[in-house]
Amino acid sequence: MNDWLHTLANWLEAGQPAVLVTVVRADGSTPREAGAAMLVGRASTADTIGGGHLEWLASTTARELLVEGGPPRLMRFALGASLGQCCGGVVWLALERIDVRDAAIWRTRAEAVAGGDTLQRRLVSGDEGSLWSLVDQDPGKGDPAHFWSDGGHWQFEQQVATTRFPVVLFGAGHVGEAIVRSLAPLGAQITWVDTRDDIFPETVPEGVFTVTTDIPATEIYDAPAGSYFLVLTHDHSLDFSLSEAILTRHDFAYFGLIGSATKRASFEHRLIARGLEPQRLLDMTCPIGIPGINSKQPAVIAASVAAQLLQVREARQLVARTVRPVAITPFLLSGARP
């Protein structure tokens, strides 16, 4: 989720240099993908490249680089018995020292990426450091990291962009709050909506924006394409009006409605009576959550719903990357929207 950008800016502003450790290439079975990164400071680390002995060795080398200085280093690890890991893949890591004198520019970069810009990186063997540039454009649908090597020289290019996905959640009851707290650390940018005053908790996680309004449907019309809608208010009539409004859109990623199979059947009958094409009902997930989990505990529902949204998100990302038909889950069937 690129949280390391803000952490790096904070460390540098506090006078703490860091080494940025990046997975530049990952072949076979590996704990993290190309582009994954972690920060190593004198006495602490942030984020992860997969843990285990791999991360310990990378951190040890990174702390040597902190003390000794010098140009970026490239390291290759086979994830086998010698590392005490049985993944079987191969990982290449780039280690680059970042000094406190660059604190201001890293704060600017972190805020720009949070605002929607893309940070581009180019690192070539023999260079003293990466070339970084901010561009006001979508990073595209391809892989965010590319590594080339001819055995002697190598080059790494990376695009760092926000990976947050838009979620609009209606209802600030116990289940709503549990879902918000489950989704927030997973990269969701959440608009949390309720009609009741003073219903929201005093503090909310980063990336969560609360909205109190008498016209909650406005948030449906204002939501960006590719949004994930969750409806779980205290009022069934409000649930229905929100459901009807959501289904006027054809560009959302997911629409989940809390309730039983009986509630779904009732809503389906009323929606069709109001003129909704029956095919569109495939876009309404009700009950919500992955099949096989039947607990009514808010935390369990939240875990199940979070898993379901991640399934949808990864299916959509796969469609976008491959640009060819793939088998997808039922809640995308009425018109797969990559």
C-alpha cells in the first residue's frame, strides 16, 4: 500500500536516515511480489519483504549500508534450505540509503502520491542512487515494477502509486464499525455514511472519512467509478432506497447488502416491480461475506466481508492485467467491469 512513503518522510524529518529495501524481481514462489518494500533504520524497521531469514539478512546488510554509506546494492537470494525457507523461488533485492538531507523532498513525494500522483523510479547498476520523478498520471494497468539484467549490468524501473480502493459504506452500527476497522488497514479509502448525528466513534482509522447526511444517496452519485458499496443501515426502507440508487449505476466494482436470503428475495421482487432488469440482480451480493461463514458476530462478519472484497478486487486486477476473459465470481457476472 506504499505506507513506507509517509514513514520514510517521518523518519527523515526526525533525523533518522534509512535504507529502502525493494524486491526488484521475484521468480517462482516468493513471500512478496516485485515492488514490495521495507525500511530499515538503525534500530527499527517498517513494512516487510516477507519476513524470515531473508528479511534478517537484508536488514543486517541494510544496517551496514547505513554505517558505511555507498551506492545501492543488489542482492540475490534463492529461497531454499540455506536460508531456512522452503518457498523455492528466487528474490532480488535492491538496497538504497536515503539521507536526512532529503527529508523535504520525500515529504513532498509522499503527499503527492497520497493525492493521486505517481512516483516513478529508475535505478541502474553503477548509479549513485535512483532517479525519482513525480508525474500527474495514472500508472496504468501493467506491472508496477520491471527488472532487466544481462548478467553484468542491470536496470530497475518502478511506479509507486496509491493502491487504496474506494469503499462507500452506509451504516455506523456495530457491524459497520467492525467492517470499517477491518478494511482500513487493507488499503480501502472509506467514505462512511450515516443519517444519525453523533453515531460515529471519536477516532477513526486513517483513510476513513465520516459523512452525516439526510440525503445519503448523494454519496452514491458522487462516488468514483470502480467503487465498492456496502449497505447495512438500521432501516430496511433506507437499505432499499440505497440499493435502488446503487443499481442505477453500471460502473461499480461491488455492491453488498446485509441481510438474509429472505430479505434478498423481498428486495428482488420490489426492484423488479419497479422496472429493474432481472439480470442486474447478479450485481447485488446478499447475504454478504464469503460462503460458509454463518456467525452473526460483528468481527466475524467483518472478516468475511473484507475477504470477499479482496477477492473481487484481485479478480478485477487480473482482468485488467490480462485484458482477456477469465473465470470470475458470480458477483461480477452481469457485466464484468474491469
